[in-house]
Amino acid sequence: MDSRDRDDQGRARNARPRDGLGRPLPYGADGVPRQPEGVQRTPEETLAEAQDLLDAGRPFHAHEVFEDAWKATDGPERELWRGLAQLAVGLTHALRGNGNGAVALLERGAENIAPFREKPPHGVDVAGLERWAQALAAEARERARVMPEVPRLAR
């Protein structure tokens, strides 16, 4: 018998509760509710929900919102959502004290959104997010713990 947690389709899913930064807690502990997966949102709804989660100190959850948009999008904008998800995970790593992970994801996310700088879709402040990611990556290279500002997604 398989002891791993599984969803209705038989895919492995960890059912342990999580803290606000997505770290697993012991079974039975009070955790932060998870974001439901596979939710279809408009781009505006995605940005608003992700910004609310970022403002609440839950970048891991914001990443899950961006991941839904990334997986549901075809075409060039797919990379925008992927990059935003990577920026949210980079922030998560920074807040967890994982400087190497933060630098890698922040730089990758900034690189993925960069092609949208000239004509940013949906009001996304691509240039501002790139500056924010580069500054946080530089700080994470220098310090074990950082106190990042919450990024503003839209102008």
C-alpha cells in the first residue's frame, strides 16, 4: 500500500499543512489554507489576487496563482506568467533565508518578463519588477537574511 498522499486522479500530493511561506508543517498543525489549483481567472483577476497575497506576506501562494495563469496560457504571454511565478518563488526563497534559491529564481523571472518591457500587457510594471528583482537578488547575494519590499505588480 502506498503511504503517500494522493489526489482524486492518483497524483502524489502532500496533504501536510503549510505555513505562510509554503513550508510543510507537521500533520495536525494549524496551517495557512492552500490556494486551489487550476482556477481560471482573467489576467486582471490573477494580478489582483496575486497582489493581495503578496501584500499579505504569502508569496508562495501568489506563485500558485501565477502558475494557474501560466499553465492556462498559450502563446508568448505564457512566459510573462511563468516569469511572474518565478519572481514570487524568488521572494519566497528570500524570505525563507535561501539566498542561492532567491538569486536563481529572481534572475530567471526577470529574464522571462524582460521581453514584455516595451509593451507590458495588463498594466504589469515590467521595468519596475525587473529593477525590484535585480535589487533583491543583489541583496540576497550579500546577506543571509533580507527584508524585501513587496513588489507592485501593476503601475
